[in-house]
Amino acid sequence: MAERVDSDHSARLEMQGVCKRFGATIALDEVGIRVSSGEVLALVGENGAGKSTLMKVLSGAIKADKGLMWLDGVSYRPANPLEARRAGVAMIYQELSLTPHLSVQENIMLGMEPATLGVVRWKEVRRRAVDAVREFDNPELRPDAQVSTLSVGSQQLVEIARALAIGCRVLVLDEPTSSLTQQDVDRLFEIIGRLKKQGKAIVYISHFIEEVKRVADRVTVLRDGRVVGTSEIQAISTDQIVAMMVGRQVDELYPRSSRRAGEVVLEIEDLAGAEKPICASLELHRGEVLGIGGLVGAGRTELLRSLFGLAPVRSGKIRLGVYTGPASPVRRWLQGAGLLSEDRKAEGLALSLSVAENITLSKLSGFGPLGVVLPGRQDRAAYRWIEKLGIRCRGPRQPVQSLSGGNQQRVALARLLQHDVDVFLLDEPTRGIDVAAKALIYRLIDDLATGSPAEGRKPKAVLIVSSYLPELMGVCDRVAVMCRGRLGPMHRVEEVDEHKLMLEATGQEVRS
Amino acid sequence: MTSEQIESITSERTPLKAWLQGSSIKLVMALVGIFFFFVVAIGIQHGVKTRAANQRILAELAEEGVPEAERAKDSRLEDAWLNGWFASNRFLGRRNLETIARQTTIVGMAALGMTLVIISGGIDLSVGSVVALSTVVIAWLLQDGGLGPLTAALGGVAAAAFFGFLSGVLITRLRVVPFIVTLGMMLVVRGAAKGIGREQKINVEVDRLRWLDELLASVPKGHWMLVPIGVWLLLVLAIGVALMLRYTRLGRHIFAIGSNEETARLCGVGVERVKVIVFALGGLFAGLGGLMQFSRLTVGDPTVAVGLELDVIAAVVIGGGSLAGGEGSILGSIVGALIMTVIASGCTQMGLPNWVQEIITGVIIVVAVALDRLRHRRAD
């Protein structure tokens, strides 16, 4: 097929020379993208590369300092998100933007309810909502079902249906799979395929390169507010994409020093919680990194939470160091264990508090006499980790909510380090963070498990829960997968492959 | 898609069925339950009292040496069953029901507005002050302004609506949360009311009142109206607001804003405009509550209805309103207000002191909301 000429702006969506500056930082520098009708363009880049700023410009949430946009060859300048939607540019955000108390049909038609003298014509609302969801073939999406009762995957479909109902021409999906089950991901990709056939132009933003390879036609890589390159998806390898994103070759994403497993520090036997886990046994040694994989909903998070006293333990034995039996989170911290929550925003961090407050939250002693907390000493402790982990912030007194995801995660991890725990329980430690932060966390985990006799640091024990198998294979010594509440057998990573683990995770019989 | 699935999608859930599954019906049942609890309790209490009195009389007679056969014929003896029955009937009777309806009207009227405010995710702490202000303005317009009753009433309600509107404007323009703005407004409006009244009650000459004191006046037995005009007004307005919430764009947008404000804005809902309307309506209904208050006491009293907003909020919350927004219903709020009046009335007739009533009402509020949360958790 002949390539269309750039200058006639005949693509469905074209952005050209977009610049945006926030104070001293240049968020976007002469950025241009093009998406044709019936095409999926993947937009990748680390956090802070400018993806979300670009999409905010596209959706009218912010105004670019410079730059032009065209929709189907017609100049497009939205003053606000509403105008953008009316023009046919719809965004599906990472955090779902639905009104949970209202029904599916009301969410789909929200803001454009057909009405006579202010009275809504419900028959028409219903008809149009049914039309919009028919395509999805999902029995959960009854028009009068309350949205809060739906699964996350179905809720996302409601958002997409809303975009379709307003007749969108360009659909932007921002990290759409981050909280979906594999089944929902497959269903979403199938729907993206259908939308492509209908001639929608789709911009797909993701951290998961594998996903991008699967769903996109072309990929545009952003770094530091600039377009590094655009390529047909078949013409570029995953490694090349990652290299473009980080601006350097990542040869050693998963470092692995020679570790020596020491005594057992955590032992659980036939642990059962309220609903999940049903049965889990494992032994975690000092100087060891142990991974638990599996699908979302398999009960991995519940396992960690039961261990840490955040969820009930129904039966089974737990031994942590010299302590046996279940214990409250307060005791667990005292016993030398720390948990990194999978839900940074809701549980992991006190968002409105500062970096220093968050880092020292679990142990506020030693910052002054008689239990007094001297801010100066607190700051000094925080500075240490800001430096060591490269937390990008204005200082220890900056609220963590204004940090990027990767930096927030560093703060959350710094709390465990500051507390100097022996047993690290890490739940999805790299969820929603950029490659650079991931690499740092992998390095850190390796460093913790190895210890450093020179600095007098003993090796620690690390238990990681992750949905991302390559990560577990890369960073752990031993892995097991959980399936429907049961923890499978431990495998040394050298003796197992992803295929086998995936079979276990999906509950297939493992054929020898 | 199979035809079965299409059918399941397009088959309509009837409103009645939905209502029967909802929480409103349970609330109505709770109201009826509480009511009949008092009917029975009052009956038993009076029966037991009578029996005790009878026994005392019999004992006295025995002491006086009256023969056993004569004692039972003493005229002071009463039938315990019959007495209990009468007491129950009094509580069940038209007069008492009318009293309960009348006593609910002021809180119920203000609760209409508060329901809208709470569904939209806001709160209005200025309601008590606004009620006082509108009584003062009505009295002032009647007495000092020499206006007719209708103009004065409209003036009082308009003043209330204006302050609600002002709260709404401040909340949306200054981007200060409703709690703070209306907390301030509570003092501002109370002060304004005292200023207009020169720190005193404004008494109105009886002949200027005309029909204004009849809004909540007791209706004579056998009259076609059954309950006072004020109660009818509440009923009509409640139905109107409920329909507005369910069937109009404005109503659905109020729910949408309370459920997720950002989404509503993104989808083109005029969030600021709706909020101003909601608070203005909140003021308007508080003003109507003030009109009812005035009608009952026929004075403009700047110190009246202190803390009334808490009763109003309690009514909405008992009725299933969520302070986080997105939930609540008019029927629920009215039933919530009724539950509180029934408890107060029942306790009074059982001779329980005021402090017991207060404790019971407090417990009911917490229990109602706890049960509601439990229902939510089950649904999850």
C-alpha cells in the first residue's frame, strides 16, 4: 500500500510539532504522531517520557504551547475534554472513570441523555446502550446492572461502549490491561481487533512490550518528551523497543550475584485463610529470593496478607524467625518482616504525607529523645534513601502524591529498608512503574539477598509475588505458582520454564 | 450472541420489582415495625400499670376488711386489657398519626433539599440557621413591611434559597469543600437572622397572619383534608423531587456527580451549574421548612432550629443516603424523618424522659447505617 503523503494531513489523527513546558521542565518537545483509520498505534516510553502529557493535549485537558492537530484533515483544537469527546476523541483511562452507583446504560449515555424538557427518554437511552454493548457479547453487561457490581474487565467495556456511543473516531487506551485478568485481556484485544475493522483509529499506551507486539500495527517511542522513533511493529524487536525507551542497551536487567542460602527465616505449612489461600506451604531461607506467580485472583496477595496479619489465618502453621503463629501487622514489623503492598495509592503510601513521613512511618523511634520525632533527623534518614534509590523529588518534605509511580514505589520500598527488616514481602513490586525503576528494584533485590560482608550487611530473605513470569524467572532463585488458592511445588528457576509455570498457573495437568 | 442473551439484556426489570428488591421497602417495613412496636409496648405498659393499680386497690380494700366478694365490685377497678387496648388505639389513632405527620413536616421539608445535596456528595450545615432566617424574614415582611401573607411567605423562602445559592456559588467558585462553606454559612445566616430581628423575636399581629398559621394547624375530625395543608405540600413536593431525581437529566446528573465527579465533568455534565442548583434547592426546601416553623409558632425567631441540620442529616442518612455521595432517596429520607418522629412520639407516650429518646435516636442512626453497610458488603 502506498504511504500517504504527510503534508495533506489525511490520516485520521495527526499531531505535529507539539510543545509543552511546565515551568523549567520541557514535557513535550516537537512531538508528532499519526494514526490512520483502522490502525493501532502503540505509544510507549518510560514514566515521565511525555506520553500522558501528549494524551492530555490530545484530549483537551491541557493546552499545548505550540503545535497543530488534525482530525480527518480538519484542524482540531479542543478547549476542554468535553469538546474533544464531542469531536470524537475518547480516552479510556488507567483509572476507570465511571460513576459506580449508576447503571450501565446511564454510564454509557452520561452527559448526552436524550431528553424532552429535561425529562430523560429512557427507552431511547436503553436502545442506544444495548446497541453499544451488543458487539461485546458479554452477558454481564445488562443495561440496568449497577456498574459497581461488574468485574473490572466489564467496567472497562462500559467505558469503551460509552466512547463508541458518542461516535468516537479516535480511541485512546491508557494502560488498559494493568488490572485485567488474562481472560479479560484476550477479550479486550479481540474487541480492539473489531474496532480496527470498523475503521477506528486507536492509540494504545502500555508498559508491556509483549502486549504492544501483539496488538499494535505501529509503535512510536517517546523519551524525555521527544519522539525517539516510529516503526512498523514487525520491523522491530522487543529489545530494540526497550533500548529506545531507556536510551541505552539493557543487557543486565536482571542482575544475579552469587547468593548463598542460609537458615530458614520463614516457614509456612498448610496455611489457609478466610477464602484464600486454601493451602500453601513454603520455606524461605536467608539470602534467597523466592517468587510466587500465578493469575490475578489466585490468592497470592491474600497469602502475603495472611502472613502479615492483614487477613485472617484459618489454619496452618507460620514461623517467622523464632516466632510462631499468626500475628498482627504491628508484631510482624517488630519481628523483622515488612510488606510492600500491591496497591501503592490506596494502601502502600499515605499520599498526602511527605517522602520523609512515608519512609519513617513504620518505625518512628530513634528520631529524638523520649519518643519525640525531630523533623531534622527524619529528613536525614530520608535523604539517605533519596540518594541511594535515586528518588526524584524536591526534598524529603514533598508530598508523595506529586511523585511519579516509579518514584512512589521507591519511597514505599525505602520504608522497608529504613525499618531494616529481615524478611521482605513484596507484592507486585514493579507494577505500573517504568523500566528504569524496575531495573533499580531488581538490582536492589539482588543486593539485599546477597548482602555485603564489607559493609556488615547480612543477606536478607525476599518473597516476591508477581503476575509477570519473566520477572520472576529473572530475579528469583526458586519459584512456585498459585492456582485457585493452592500454592504449587517450588522449582529452582534453572529447572523450570515459563511454559510449565503457565500450565500450572492455569490449572492444567502438567505432562511430564 | 444467542437470542436468549439478547432477551436477558432487553427484558425490562419492572420498576416495582426493582423497588421491592431495593432498600426503600425494607426501610418502610422498619418504620411500620417500629410503629407497631410502640403500639404493642404502649398497650402492654398501660395494661400492666392498670393491673398494678388494681392490685393496690384490692390490697387496700383487704386491709380495710372488705369481704372478698365485695372487693371486685369497687368502682375504682379498671379492666387492664381494655385500658391497654385504648392506649394502643390512641397511638394508632387518627389524631396521633396527624400529630406525627405534622411534627415530621419541618424536618421532612428540609430533608428533601438535604437529600439532593447529600446525593451530590455535599453536605449543608446551614439548614437550621436558614430555617430561622426564613421565619424572621417572613415575620419582618408581615409586621414591618406590611406585606400580605403570600408575598411574605415567598419572600422568606426566596431569602433561604438565595443563601443556598450563595453557598453553591462559593463552593464552586472558591473550590472550598461544602462542609466548610456551609459551616461558615451557618454562622453568617444565623447572624443575619439576628440582625434582621435586632436580636429579638419578631411577633406578628394575629390579624396580619390570615392563613399563615393554618399550614400546620390540626384538621378537625371528618374534614376532607385529613391532614394539614403543610403535610400535603410536603407529600406533593416529595413526589415531585423523587420524580425529578429519577427521570430528569438534572436528577441523574446529581447522582452522577455524587458517584464520580470527574467522570461527570468529562462526560459533559455541567458539574458547577448542577451543584449551584442543588444547594439553591437545599436552601429553598429549608426555607419551606422555615415557613412551616413560622406557621407553627407565628413568630420570627432568630434563635429557633439550632442544630436542626443534624436531625435533617440523620433523616437522610437513616434513609440510605451516603455521605460519600451517589446514594440516597427521597422516600428513604422521608421515612427516616418519620422514624425519628415516631420514636420521639412513642417514647413521650410511654412516659420515657427526653434523654432516653435521644439515646434511642442516636443508636438508631448508627444501627441504620451499619445495617446499610452490611448490605453493601454482602452485595460486593
